[in-house]
Amino acid sequence: MALAIASALTSTTLALSTSRVENGRGAFSSRVDGRTSQRLVVVRAGKEVSSVCEPLPPDRPMWFPGTSPPKWLDGSLPGDFGFDPLGLGSDPETLRWFAQAELIHSRWAMLAVTGILIPECLERLGFIENYSWYDAGSREYFADSTTLFVVQLVLMGWAEGRRWADFIKPGSVDIEPQYPHKTNPKPDVGYPGGLWFDPMMWGRGSPDPVMVMRTKEIKNGRLAMLAFVGFCFQANYSASQDPIENLMAHLADPGHCNVFSVSLICQ
């Protein structure tokens, strides 16, 4: 219940700042939570082009039924459920920055949660031994920690610098191979796509599936951010157990092993 409430409350509008494209108009219908909405879209023809949707109608599903979205939340961002009670996104440039911040944090959180759960599953299956995600930094690897830190700092600094440059001047960081007689599409900020990040071309073409997939990504990212915060609290209060191990202990004895227990370390 608490997770469901938190997930609803964190359904903010912070996703990608979209851009408009030209050459071609069309109307698309989509169903969201049982409702049918009509959207007018402007797209270029061809599979190679990322396309975006016009704002959803005002009667789209809200984070709290019966409420009206702020005027700056027009439904053009993936995962926009009208949640901004403090008005943090009222400034367009601030909203654009928050959108990118949420997007990248969502992706990091999904990687983090995957990196926590999969090794624990492999340990339970006997493929690895003595795994604990919260002490991974103290383990011995193929190189010393200082070397790994410096290498990561350089590589991450380069990648983040490129991402920042693309945010400042959209389209300035072109990572696609250049071919004669072929013009590469201009990617949306935060969605580089192309051969390296979208080899199956799922994020291109008709606006409806593009918006649906971006909405799925941001919703899963929000859930992953909540999950990671939960893992941090769980590691702090039950340092001898990993998330899946602690969950199994709770399911085996929910009356004594739960969040209200004096100690969450359950045997």
C-alpha cells in the first residue's frame, strides 16, 4: 500500500523536453487507463525519425482523481499526471532541466536495482559466493580501488560532458555514423537512439508507440528510484541480509519479521 501511494505521489511530470517536427500531420487515438484520447501529431515520414505527440487532453488521468493539472503541465511529457503541488516546474527552463534530471536518475536507478537483485539471485543459485551489494566497494577486484576510481571518473566525465553539451545545444553531439546520401535524424535530448542506443528502432516512427515506450521507461524509473531508497533503508537496518533474503524471511514469518519489528534481522 505504501509503495502504491508513493508511486502515485511521485508520478511527476519530469520526463523529456520534447521538440516539434515537420512534414506530415495525422491524428492518433490511444487508450490510457481505459480512456480514449485523440491527439494531433506532426511528424516526418519514415522509420528513421523520432516523433513526438501533441499534448494530451485536459481530461487525461491525474495523479489524484478530480484535480486539474497546472497550466505548464500540458501532457506533452511522458509520465505527466499533473503532479507538481509546489510549482517547481512553472519555469520552462527549470522544467526542462528537471525532466532531464529525472530521466537520467531513473536510468541509473534501474541499473542499480538490477545490479543489486541479479547478483543476489546468482548467489542463491550457487553461481557466486558471499555477495552483499552494500560492501561491494570493499571487495578486491582486478585493479586497486584508486585505479578503478580514476578510470571511472574519466569515462563518466567524458560521457556526462557530452550529455551536458547536448542539453545546452540540442543535436550538437552526433554519435551516428555518417553515410553518403543519407541524412541522420536529429535525436531528442535525452534520447540519443540510433545504432548504439536504439538498434531495433523501437523509439522511432509513429508517435503513439514512442510516447508509450517513453512513458513506460519513466514509470519504471520512478519505481526503481523508490526501490533503491528502500534497499538503502533495508541495508541500514538489516545489514546481515540482502533484499531478497530479507523478503523471504518476512514472507515466512510476517507477524514477527516486518517493518515494525525492533530488529529487521529475521532468522
